[in-house]
Amino acid sequence: MTKKFLLYSSPVVLMFMSIALFEPWIYRTFITSSEINERLKGEHFDIIAHKGASGLAPENTLAAFEKAIEIGVDMIELDVRNTGDEEIIVFHDETLERTTNGTGLVHDYTLAELKELDAGSWFDPKFSDQKIPTIKEALDLINGRCKVLIEIKHMDHPHYHDFAEKLVDVIREEPNGYEWIILQSYDVEYIEEAHKYDDHVQTKKLMIGEDSAPLISFYVETKMHLGRAKEDDRMKALNPEFHTLSTRRVFRMHARGFEVYTYAPNTREDMVKMLHMGVDGIITDYPNILMDLRNEIEAL
Ligand code: G3P
Ligand code: CA
């Protein structure tokens, strides 16, 4: 009886497991449309420039932030790290090679040394004047003209002992900083430290890096962190990688009271699919494409 039951039930179990595993792919491929249609009429969504308008200017530079503001984005996302002399700079990678003419680990250099580097020519020689900005220079330039989403990169290094607190101090120095500057991290501890230090600060939780196995880790993270995050009403949004999303998952996150900002669809087709799934914001390298979409939807 048990053997027979197992034999007959296993195809059904397998079918449910496959549907669960391939759910986002099924939604993206068969259910959500890649065309703008009436369903999107009146939908509000935030346009967030990933590392500035990083498809149009070198990422995380003042030029990329100016470009994003010129496009009219709602928010700029940027990444922060510490220098060897514990100054906070805007920089994505742990090492210098990809986006500057320097070599080695960022935190092995002082701010003065890093300021000597060219942070723009790798993208286009016309940006050769771009330097690695400090967080203060970036925030002073943006100056509340749009919101800023600061991603705290995780670093297991003594320099980072009170990094969240230092960032909160930077937010406090900016006029009305609490209103337009938001912290986010994959690492929930940074977010908790920031809140412990100052409860006024706004935060978001990032989910699923591109390099992790998306579906399995999505389930693990949903089970481990979503429940915990739910109890913390200061955490306003969950920001998942876009391949892991489906309409049902967006619905479930909304039902738990979170906004959903997804990163980083860069084609019009993927952006429209995300909008059909009901996300609240899209973090993209090409905010110009998303702005064109917004204008088309408004004209519907
Ligand atoms: O804002 C989310 C996104 O920026 C996380 O990935 O690698 O681009 O910093 P990454
Ligand atoms: Ca980032």
C-alpha cells in the first residue's frame, strides 16, 4: 500500500516541485507580457539608476549621477566601501582593476592615493576626468534632487567595524538627509546596526546576488529572512534580483507589507515584464529606457 502510494504519488510530487523551481521562468516566459498594455495604465513605479546611469556613463562617478538626474530618475543607487584610512568612498568592487587604472584591493589604499586614479576611461576616454567620489561628494552633488539608495557592501575586515554608524553620521550631515537617503544591504546586520544607532534612518533589504543559485536561495532567504524582516517594520522594502521574481512572489511580499524594488533588468522587454508582475520600483543601468516606458504608459 505504501509502496503503491509512493509510486503513484511521485509523478505528482515531481510535477509540483518542478513548477515550484521553474515558477519565475514560467511567469517570465508564458504569463507576463513584454508589451505595454492597458493593465499598466495608471501604475506608479520608481525609476532607480543603478550605480548612477551606469549604462550611459562610468558607474558610481559624479558623471553617472549627473546623467541620472538629467534623465529625471526618482532615485540613484550607489555602492560604498572604506579606504585604508577609513574614508567612505563610492565604489562597487573589492578590487580596482575593472573600473579604474589602479590595481589591488581598495582598502589597501588611502583616499589620497585612490584620488589619483582615473575612474572613467575604462568606460569611454571622454570620461578620463572622473575620479572615485567620496560619499560626501556624491551626496553633496545630488543634494536631495532625487532619493539615494546606498548599498553597504559586506566586508569581513576590521576597517568595517562601525561602518553602518559612520554612514548614518553622513546622512545626518546632509540637509533633510533622513528623507532622501536610504540604506540597503544583503547583510541584515548592517541594517540592524544602523537602526540601533539611529532609529530615524530608512532601510531596505537586498535579496539574492546574481552569483548565487537563484531559486533555491530565494526559498532559503524567504524562509530565513522574510519572517524576521516582517517583524521589523522599519525595513520598508525587499529588493530581489529580477530573475527570481514571479507575480505570485511579488504578491506575497506585498501581502507581508513590503514594497518590492527589483534589480537590474536592462532591456525594455524585461522591464515591462517586471511592471506586469507589479513591482514598485526597478533598479536599472538604463533609466532612460524606463523613463521612456513611463512616458508611454502615461500616454495610454
Ligand atoms: O541595488 C541592487 C544591486 O545594486 C545589487 O547588486 O552587484 O550591482 O551591487 P550590485
Ligand atoms: Ca549595488
